[in-house]
Amino acid sequence: MRIALIGPGQPFRGGIAQHADLLVKALGLAHEVTHLGFRRQYPRWLFGGRSDRDPSAPTREGRAERILDPFNPLSWWRTARHLAALEPDLVIVQWWVPFWAPSFSAILAGYRWLARRSAAPVLFICHNVLPHEHPSLPIRMLVRHVLLSADGWMLHGGADEAALRRVLGRRLARREVGGRKRVFRGFLPLFDLGAAVPREDARAVLNLDEDAPVALFFGFVRPYKGLDGLLAAWPRVLRALPQGRLLIVGEFWQPVAAFWERARMLGVADSVVLVNRYVADEELGLYFGAADVVAMPYVSATGSAVAPLALRFGRPMVATAVGGIPEAVADGLSGLLVPPEDPVALADALVAVLADGELRRRLTRGAEAERERFSWVELVTRIESAAASLRTADQAHG
């Protein structure tokens, strides 16, 4: 099968670029894949970090043809022409923020006009149907317009599927008439990035005491990630485990001074180890290797790339039961789930994992066992099945 994938990749940073590069690699084992990537990504006002460039070594086998520029409509037309010239059997679009709606809509419209009846099915892999921040009505309408340019949609979990059905409403229902399957369940596979680092070695590098209980919060720091709630829970953790350390690793997209002020007010600043920067792939094993548990205190979420990283490094998780998180963190098997915005429940779950060696070992074994369920091979199989279903549906519709 000839597959064209539209989405970011190296040298751009973040979970979507990582996912695209790794997906191209996995699909390429059985199919002919062309990755149509970006020349530029976000405008500076939209990106909260210091840079959108990835400091990682180019080890993800990124082979993207950097053709698409969101600020240049001529590049949209060039991308549509290139897409038509490829004569793919399937077009995959990585979808995550409304900023890309105008360019993606134009590209797909141009492609279908050029390809006419030979146009391939278009499958959107939806990392977020809607943005994490509460979208306005115009944004929802823009998202609806671009999502309707797809033939099918692959979602990471049930919460995102519900969001898709709310956004598309009757238009989706009409496309599914007669049992024509258009919505497919995907997941975030293991991000096999970086080498594992033994716990003792990782702690020596980070100057962490060998016996200290360590919880890791990882990733971009944005309000929906719930770091404020974790900070509120941490005094209760320290009362039970005075030697505890909270390792926070990721670039702040919110004022870091306000974070330190709150940590001091709560009396926990001395127990916090902060790495306020984007972490390259090569360093992932260092921080996950040093941790006893990964804390995921999300306020809202469709999914999280942190969960597959925790599974990849065999670390148990304590996470809030929001969005698609319960589908990635098996409660009692690979981690513990708690209600969102409940600092007491969060603290008690962290203490349980950090203080009970047998529970931690059992959850660690469970995290390691979950790896097969989140394999790239399984995701490729689901994409192949979705492509076949979309071709069948389109033939029946035609």
C-alpha cells in the first residue's frame, strides 16, 4: 500500500512530531510511505516554549519531505499537487490544533480536485479533536470544517470519540448510514526513544539520594497538566515520606516564578528538583530511570505521550481518571487512578506506591507487561484495517 502522511517530524519537537516519525518508520516496514512534513511550524505567539526545534540527535529516522509552510498558501497548492502525483492508496493526516485547519482544508480540497475519482481515503489521526483550552464557537466551527474533509477518523480513546461525535453531529451520522465504518479506535504506542539508564546511575548523575522516594512529573508544563494540583498534594506526601523528592522535568509554558512562590508557601520548595527545559530523546532514560513513580495529575486530557514513555521505561504511574487516561493507565495493573483535582487522593496514591515496595514492584511488572498491548505493530494493523474499511465504505457510497 502506498501511504502519504502529513504531519510534523524532526527537526520539530514534541509528541506529535515524535509520533509521526515513529509511525512512518513502523508503516515503512510493510508499506511504501511518504512523509510530507513542514518547513515551518507555529507562529511565535502560539508556541509557549523557547523554541519549536528538537535538540535530539536525528535518530528517529525522520525522512520528511519538508514542503508545507502554514504561512504560504502557495506551499499548500504545491503539497496538494505532490500528494496527487504520489497516487497514494491512503492519506494520513496528523490532527491536533486548529491552527492547521486552513492549510489542511486547502490541501485536501486541492488534492481531491486534482485526483478526481482516484483520490484515496483520508484518515485523520486525532491527537486532540478540540484544543485543551476551552474553544470558542468560531474555533469549533473551524475544527468541524477541517474534520469533515476526512473520510475517517482514528481516536486514542472513548472521550475523544465522544468529542468528535459532538463536533460533527448529524454529518457524521449520515456518513455512517448502512453500517459504513468511519470512526476507528487507535492508541498512543510506546515511544521507543532513548536508552534505559539504571536507577543507581541515573540518581548519581542527578545528585539524588539512592534511598529517596522520587516522583516524576514530565512534559510541557501547561495548566491542563495539573502541576498545581500535584504541588498541593506534595505536603501530604512529605508528611508520610519526609525524604521524598518531586522531580519536575519539562519546559514551563506558564510563569515559573509563580510556581516557585507557591512551592515556598507550601513549604515544599527544598524537596523539588526542577529541570525547566525541553528534554532531548537521549536524556529520557536518565529521568525515568531515576523515578520510582510517574505522576500524571491532569485536569483534562484526551491522551498523554507520558504514559507510553512510562511503560517503555517500566515505571508505574499515578494518574487522574480524565479523558483517555484510564485507557492508557490500567488501574491496579500498571498504575493507580485517582479523581481529578483531589490533592488528598493524589497524595495518598503516591504515598502508597512510594512507600510500599511490593506494590511498586507489582505495578512495575504490570507496566512492563502492558508494552505488548501498545505496540506499533498493533497500531499499524489497526490503520490497515481502517484503510480497508474506508475503501469498502467509499465503494458502497459510490
